Amino acid sequence: MTGTESVRVLIVGGGPAAYTAAIYAARAGLAPVCVEGYSSGGQIVLSSGIANFPGVPAGVTGVELADRMRGQAVGFGARMVMAEVESVDLDDVPLIVTSDAVRYTAEALIVATGARPRQLGLLSELEYNGRGVCYCAICDGPFFAGKRVAVVGGGDAAAEEAAGLAEIAESVVVVHRRTTLRANATIQTALRDMENVSFLTPYVVDEIIGEEIAGVTGIRIQHVDTAATTDVAVDGVFIAIGHEPASGLFARWLAVDEYGFLITEPGRTATSVPGVFVAGDVGDPRYRQAVTAAASGAAAAIDAERWLINRRGARVAAWVSLNRA
């Protein structure tokens, strides 16, 4: 660590939410600093094609979209810092955020650290990530229109993914490690009424099968009780076993839900700690889209700006009152 730096708005994160917050904060003249980590771009850089982001109808790679956002923020005056945050102290303003390079004291903090999809932990999962292995049906489902897909998981998210995919895929097989799904009864009934949806329980995915050029061609599943294995031909695998929000550093000070997602005030990005705001997937257990992350980044920057204005106004009023006494 090389020293201490005071900033008005500090943003922690390096994805669409963080970059959009930086764009808005910079445009407001707040000279934001964005500590983006060492792998900038967030989860979207793992996507080889994004076709549902407004303004890019021809599609764009995740890396290119992240680069555009980042460049736009820098162009408006935001400063990007490639460093990892090691600790925070949110007891009072100024808020203290310590990275492996600098100790920051900030008047306002925007937490945009994101969330990662839980993985199966298979080497073949990593090998075919982006080549048939997916984690978001809304994002990647259209690439599998008329094809065979598997959905791994048994909760509400997995059931919703399967239902959405069933509308466009030739067939959907749901693989779950328990005998019964955990999803709510209504969506389970809807799934079982769909002719192109089938279920394999209780099974776990033992390996994802594929080819160098074709990508995923199937999955090898193992019966939980007998350990017998079976190969199932599919063109894509959607893994829907939950997300892990990167909220650990902040959980001591900020409220989190049962899954670790940061909780904000209803309809706002403000947290229970004055001057701290949340943007993107770290506070979004439901949508997890680049466009919703970007929108919340804009909202967090606006909320932070208004909070700073109100705080400064209160301080000026207090000073005037004191000097008139």
C-alpha cells in the first residue's frame, strides 16, 4: 500500500454496473474512482455474443461491450484503478476502503462487486464454457432454438430456465440430484404439462461431453443411489444451481438476505449505512442482466450525488446556524 487518497465517490467493481455508475458520477463532476480489480468487465466478458443489449442489434462480444463502457467512463473523467479491495470500514463517513495499493477515504461508496454463477466444479464444464455450457437462458437461450438442451438444478431458477427454454428448444431435460424438485408447485405443474420437457432424477452430472469444433454434444449423468452412469445427447447445458454474490467484505456492515445478496431500501439503491449504495448483481438475486446492472449503476450514481448534495447542504446550514448563534 502506497498511501491514503480522499475521493468524493468510490466505486468498487468492474462490470456494467460499476462502469455505468462511473459514467454518471463523472458526468456529474464527482471525479469518481473505480477500483475494478484485476479482471475488468465482470461476468459479461465470458459471453461470446450479446444480442439483447439496447443499441447493438447486430450483437457484440462481452469483452467489446465492457471495453466500450469502460472507455466511455474514462472519457468523461472517471479514473480506473486495477487493484483488489482487501478491507473496508463503514462505521462512519468518510468511508474507508483499503486496496492492495491505496487506502481510500470516500464520502460516498457504490458497491458493484457482482455475483458469480455457482458451478458444478467439472473440468469439462470449464472446457466447454461458452461453447454449449451456459448459465443464463435469457442471455443464451436463443442460440439453442430447435436444439436439445439440459438444465441442471431443481429450484425455482432452474424451473424457470427450463420453462423458458421449452418455448424455443426441441427438447429440454431437467437433471436434479434429488428425487423431487424444490421449485414451487405451480411452475412444476406447468413444466410437467410441456410435451418437450422431461426429468432425470436423482442424477448428478458427472461429465460434459463435447468436441473441439462442435462444442457440447452431451452429458454423462450418474445416479445418486446406484452410481450407474448414462450418456444423454444434448447440444447445450444450462447450469442453474444458484449464484454467489461477492458481498463478503461488506456483510459486517450491510444487511444481506439469506443468500448473501446486499439489501437496499425499497425502490432505491441506498443501504442501511449512510453514503453506501449498491448496484448490479451483488444486490440483484432476480434479473442478473447486463442492462439491469447498468440501470442500477446509473441509479446508484444519482442516489449518491443527491446524498452528497443533501449532506453538504446540511453541513452548510449547520455552519450558518452555529455562526449566527
